[in-house]
Amino acid sequence: MAAPESGDGNNGAARMVTLISSDNTRFEVEAAAASLSQTLQLTILDGGGGGGDGIPLPNVDSATLSKVLEYCIKHAPAAANGGAPNATAVDRAELERFDNEFVNIDQSVLYSLIMAAHNLEIEGLQSLVAKKVADMIKGKSPMEIRRTLGFPDPTPEEQAEMNAHMLEYGWAYE
Amino acid sequence: MEEETKAIAALPDDALAGVLCVLPPRSLGVAQCVCKAWRDIIDDRALLLPHLHLLPRSVRGVFINYTGHYRPHLFSRPCSSSSTFPRIDGLLSFMIDDNEDEWWLVIDHCNGLLICHLDSGVYVCNPATQQWTLLPACATPSSSGPYYEGPYLAFDPAMSPHYEVFRIPSVPDDHQSMDQCWPPTPWKITVFSSRTGEWEDRFSMSNDMYQVIRTPSATVKYNRHLGRSKNGVFFGAGSKDKLWMWILNESGEHMEWSLKYECELTPRAYPRNLLAHNIWEVVEAENYDVSAANGEAIGIETAQNKESFEWNSDDDDTTVQIVDKVYFAPSFDEILGFHPFKEVVFLVLDFFGVMAYHLNSSKIQFLGYAHPDCYPRMHTNGIDESFVYTPCLIGELAEDGTGLRSSVTSADDDS
């Protein structure tokens, strides 16, 4: 990975931080990548996570954290360039391809990613997973959405209430 | 964390809201039906709010029926190129072929939808989305029964993309008929719902209870106008330089009118540039694009530069440079309509001149001459009915254009 310039440069070498998942696995990653997380950014700016300390993430297991970091490492260079004003079309297409592939996952992994993106406040990842769920919802009826997203079968009361609301909002999927 | 609940369904509210907020409005509508928790999230966090720009929120112009004229015209602010809002086809040429010389009228307007009466039937249309539909004939036998008013339109896109059309038994206007046949039995309102696509009888007065809301003042019998304005239902009356405005007090058990404004349009020096500009124009039948305003503004020479003083109904407090003032005695013939979002009344002067009168500030602004070129100037001619038009794009909510069911002759063939 090419080291992105980190404003107040650290002698050219990319600064590394250590993140510790809920099941005590340690991940060493460039500070620039970890800083895509708003939550981590402050700690890192404060000098945390370096050396032997590591930043514990009690809400994120190692499988999820490794996935999250895969995203962050891929997106860190573009983010360091302040979004992507000088990114080439090729770069952007590559990121898009990566994103599509990245969320091609089963629902329990997606769930964990949504939670992690939310807790760690990784904006780009949040919108990526939200878009994935939106795609799962679009064009479906409420009942199909329930099935797709793992709702239990509705109770008779819930069913009645759904019917009433479908009358109200029936226009939405005429 | 329990392994088995890792379905999207089990997401906590905050995370879920972050997901739902990217949904397009139509999917949000569906999502509201999925379960109560989702509905609460969408409601509580107002996730539909960013889409409200599709709702009517500004006045584009006034649809006017002229006495004895074969068609209404839209009298409106010309569409500026900078406007984010699409151009309005004021001729409704998407629905009406002007070459047919068909007689038609606007019967009612509500939040961007119009009801039009054509030879071929009664239509509901949305000029902003260019959608329209023919209302099925209402089967109510009315040979011996009461006469009906209307039809009237009820449409609130903030609540639902569906509309309803009301036919209401008319109240006899003399005491004898009132005693004999009022209230009619059965007293019913026939309602067309776009949701069901059918007419139905809505309510009856089976308990013999109704409330008469007396019109505000028996002394003012002329030039009355009823309509919705910023703070509720207004009843306006007056002429020449006197204007009274009552507001319907709906808070108490009994609804009643209370006088809100008693205005005198005082002769004084007014900023010349507020009087001299024709900033609204009639959309002409033949030459749609070149509808040049040809009136003279209240005897003052018409300035050519329209752009610089364009009246913006959304922001009419922008600084208008007061170049110089001119003495003017405002006098109006009738009330054209009320601004639905602010305390402004549109008044007619000299048959076709239209001015906006700001109730709070007494400010007057001349908007232009609502006289179509194709309408003969005769002393019996004038403005018959008028409907302040607030465009609404909510048809887009149903992404494939089914907010109004397209009729068979429409280009859309899905239904």
C-alpha cells in the first residue's frame, strides 16, 4: 500500500496503529486508514493506538474488523486526497468495482458491517452498506421485505396493521 | 451478541435509520408498511422530509376562467431559466388539443391538481407532471334530488398521493326552498377516491345534526371570496378601496368567522417600480412562447426590464430599489384569490389588472394584465373564476407515473 501523506508527516514512514477486536485479535494498520473512522480519528490524533498500546474495539469481532479494515485500506488514499477531485476515472472505476464486490456478502456479515460502520462512524462504508440494503428493499412489497430481511412471520395483529397501512401507502408500489 | 439475530430485521434503530434514510421516497412509502418499528423510525426522524421539495410550496400563477371565453388561461410568472422548477404547460396541451376548439373550464384546484370540465368529461390533471385522468361518470340520480355543487378537489400530497373529488348538495339560496327541501334526505356527499377509482356515498346526516357557519357580514354582499391562506380559511369581501378579511376560527366547538383585517387601500405615493412592471403574463393560446405583456401598467409607462424586479412569491421581501414614487389611488373590482402561504391577497383592478396586496404591510405590487390576446375586449367580458395555482411534483413519488392513473389514450400504457 502506498503511504498517503499524512499532513504533519512522520519522517516519510506511514504511522501505524494497532486495533484490538472483541476477541482479542490485534490488527496493525496505517493510521490514515483507521482514521476513516470518525470514532477512531480523535484517539489517533491524540497519539493513541501506537506502540504496544492498541485501541480496543469491544463491539467489533475479528472477522468483521478485518473486513472493515479491508475497506478502509482501499479507500484511504482517495480519502487522503480530499474525496477524489484529482482521482482518475480508472481509480474511481476500480473503487466502484471493489465496493460492489465488497458488499456481495451474506446477510449476517452485512449486519455486522452495518453495526461496525455505524459504531465506528465510517461514512463511506455506512452509505455503501445502506445502499446495499436499499437495493434489497427496492421494488419489493412489505411482505417480501420482511422475508428478505429476516423478519419473523407477522402475527395476525401485525398482518392486519400492515394491510391497513398498505391501503394508506398502497400508491407506493402500484 | 446472539448469533441468530444477525438479520437486517434485528438492527437497532440508529443503525437502521442510517440505512433507511438513503431510500428513495417511494421505497420509504413501502418501508412504512413493513412494521411498526420501521414506521416509527421513518416518522420520528422525518425521513420523508427531504423529499418534501416535491410538494407545492410556491405560487406559480393563477388559472383564470373568463366570461364567455372558450378556455381558461394561466396568468403566471414566466418561467425563468434559473428556476429549478420545471416549466408549466399552462395551456394543458398535454391533455387538450387547442386546435379542437373545445370549450373547457377549470372547476377547482387543490395543491397542484386541477379539475377541468371539457365537453368529453371531467378530468383531473397535474400540469407540473403532465399527468391527467378522466373521472368516471358519477352515477347519482339527480332528477328529483338536490342540485350538487362542485365537484371539489381534496388533495394533500404531504399526507397521501391520492386525491378525492367531492360533490356536495347545494344549499338553496332562498328561505322557502330552505324550509321545504333542506336538508335533503338522504343528505349525502358523493366522493370519488383515486385510491379505489370509484364514486361512493360518504356521509349522511342521519342524526339531523349540522352546523351552519354564517357568512361574516350581511352588509358586504358583493365581491366575496372564500379560500385558504397562510393561517387558515379566509373569507374576503370588499371593493374599491375597502377590504375585509375574516378567518375561520376552527378551534372551538363551533366554527365561526372572526374579522382579521379591515384594510383601506390608501391613496399615496407608491414606489414606481412596484406599479410599473408587468411581471406576470398570460400564457397565450396560439403563440405559447411569445406572450408579450402588452398592457400599460396603471397608466404608467411599462418598464422593459422585467428581470430585475421579478416578483418572487417565496421571497417578496427582497430589496426592491425604490427609485422614485408615484401617486396612486388603488381601487379594486374583485378579489382574485389568496396566497396560500402568506398573507397576500390578489386583487383585480380595471377588469384585468392584477395586484398583490400584502395584508400586514399594506404593500401593493402590480403583477400585470391578465387579459389574453385572444379574448375580445367587450364591456361584458371579464374574469369569471380564478384559482391560485401551486405546482406540485408529487406525481414523481410513484416513480413510474401512477400517482394519477393514466387514461387509456395517454402515452403510458401501464396501469
